[in-house]
Amino acid sequence: MSWFEDIDNWFKRIQKYFEELEREMEEEIDRMMRGVTPEEEEGGKGRAKPRYYYYGFEISIGPDGKPRIKEFGNVRPKGERPIIEEDIEPLTDVIEEEDSVKVIMDMPGVDKDKINIRVSEDGKKLIISARDTDRRYYKEVDLPTEVDPSQSKATYRNGVLTVELKKKSTGKKGFEIKVE
């Protein structure tokens, strides 16, 4: 299958997602007009649907010359119908520099005190979660190299989280990083 067919199939899948989102939004508007919550409609048994439908994609060209499509948000493919999750997977960029790795995430709508950042025990994965009244974010980022979390820092400004991690582990395991 050529990469043209891959992209065509991807666009068809995206079209199905948007059709399903449109249907769900129409149902939600209908519920709101009737003054019924999702819990009341489901007899109090089901979980409420998330307040936000957050979906996006980034297309880039890889080193092999083929396009790479990176999806993010809380809309997940699952067969014919997408699954809407409470946790949003933020748009993430990982930039490897000479002596550090920089991870940049788009996480609007949360207070910096609600952001938790940690590095896995092997120093090769960054785990970020945030939970505020309106939004929940979660992302596990595979790092291109082992890092030393004790010499790392994080900043959060205007809804953008930037984590700078120094390369090489000093043997410390599972270290948490405080957001400035």
C-alpha cells in the first residue's frame, strides 16, 4: 500500500470521527435543551461524558521522506466508532539537543499546581498528568535517551508546559519534577 493510500484511508477515518462527533454533539444539545444530565438519561448508572471534545493532528515528513501523522486529544479510534475519553492527550513535541531533551506540551485550562510530572525509574519515559475542575490531561512520552531528572526543570506559561531534562542518569530513580 502506498503512502497516498495510507493518507486517503486516514482522511476517511477522520471523516467518520467527525460524523460521530457531530451525532454526539447533537445528542448533547438535545439533552441540554430538555434539561437532562447524561447521568439522569442513563438512569444514574453511566459516567458523564467529558465536557470537551479535543482532537487534532500534526503532519510532518519523516527522515525517510514519508509523511508521519500524529494524532492528539481525547478522541480515540475504536473500530467504526471513536471513543471519547476524559483524559486529553496533549499535542507534544520532543526536541533532542546536545546535552538535554526538551518536551513541550499544549495544556491550556489547568492551574500549574495541578500538573504532576515524573520520570520513570529507567529514566527513559516522562509521565505527565494534570487534573483540574474542567480538564484532565495524561501523556507518557518515550524519551530518545536516558535523562537525569534531578537536574531538570519545568515551566508552565500561557497553557504551554515546557520540561527540560538533562541527559544521562545519575542513578536516581523515579524522580518528580516541580513546575515553576
